Amino acid sequence: MIAKAKKPTKHTTVAGELETLRGRRKLITAASVVEWAKQHPDSALHRQFTWDRNEAAYKWNLHQARNLIRVHVTVLKNDTEPPCSMPSAP
């Protein structure tokens, strides 16, 4: 016989776990969320993080690169210009 999957409850969803953390501490921080998720490997929050350090570092580098592009690359709307330009270094 195949066991039925449990129906998600407030406490098994990311939102529910965050609400529980906030309610207990009256303040929620990124550090407290990560620490709690690390200590609860069966939680919905735990599944939202990349725990492999190499993979997490690569994803963080991609995030940083996207931010750099967002800040430093200008997209021109004029069809006669190149599709993007970068300001020259001072």
C-alpha cells in the first residue's frame, strides 16, 4: 500500500515557517532563517537553500554579476547605436 502524502499545513510551507519564526522572536532576520533552516533539514525552508558550498558560491557570483550588469551597463534604444554601451573607466 502506498502512503498518502501529507497535505501541506501552515507549518510545512515556507510562508508558515517564516511566520512561526517571526512570531516567536517578534523579529525575523536573514541569519535566523538560514540558521533555522540548516537545523531543520526536513523543512520547507531548508529546501529553498543551496547547501553545497561550491554551488552556492557559484550562484552568489552569478547574482553579483547580474547586479554589476544592472548598475554599469546602459541599454540604448536608438537602432543606429550598438545594443549596449558601458561607461568608460575614469
